[in-house]
Amino acid sequence: HDLGKLGDGTQPYYKYQTDDWRRKKLKEWYTHNQDLDYMTVHDRALWLLSKYHIDVNPHVYKAILCADGLFDPAAETYFKSYVDTRHVLGSIVHFGDWLSTICEKQTWLQGEEEHSDEAVEQRKTSDKDIKNMKAKFDELFN
């Protein structure tokens, strides 16, 4: 469901946050890539699957759209339609995603000292890293 966070196959979805104030005060380490056409993460995921001719059945399609559950008003009608226990994939994806977010936040709070400017600079995505990610993307989808 988060495939759209990879970008569009040529550009990454996220870029390193270069604004020192936003990094220090808001702890924003990354920002959205403004060079990409706007799409939600879920729409971009479905577009990428389509672009690379990967078929998904209706349950997987709806599960991707419902990953944010009732946090996303656009998914509300789909999410509320999962009343048949044979089709709970949307709920499973939503709650799995939600729980992973809670775990990530807890890990972040426990290791905040790892997010110093020096530590972030060491992990900063380099041009070489982007080329490696693109090569892996191409290997997977071309």
C-alpha cells in the first residue's frame, strides 16, 4: 500500500529537508518532492502497479485505498463496507499500518539522540544511493 512512497520510477517521493529551521524546530528530516505530480501515496501505488502491468484483484485494490482507514475521508465508504468477514484485507492493512506508525513513533522517542544533525548528515541520501535505489526499482519493475 505504500509503494507510492518510492516516487514515480524516475524521482523519489521524499527529498532530504534542507531547511535547518524545519529540521531543528519541527524535526522534519524529509520533505515531499515538489517535482512530482501530486498524487496521494495510495493513488501513486495503484498507478505504479498499472504502469508496470501488475494486476491486482478488487480486494487488494480496495485494501490499498483503505490503508489509512477512517483517517482518510476518501476511503470511508470502502472501509465501512468491509462487513463481510471474508473480505477483511482492508482492515488488516489499515490496522497493520497504524500499529507500525505507533511503533515507529515509540522507537523515535526512545532514540531521539540518534537524530542529531551529525547523525542525520551521515544518513543523508547521496546521489549514489538514489542511483542504487533507481537501479533496484528498475530491476524489480522493468
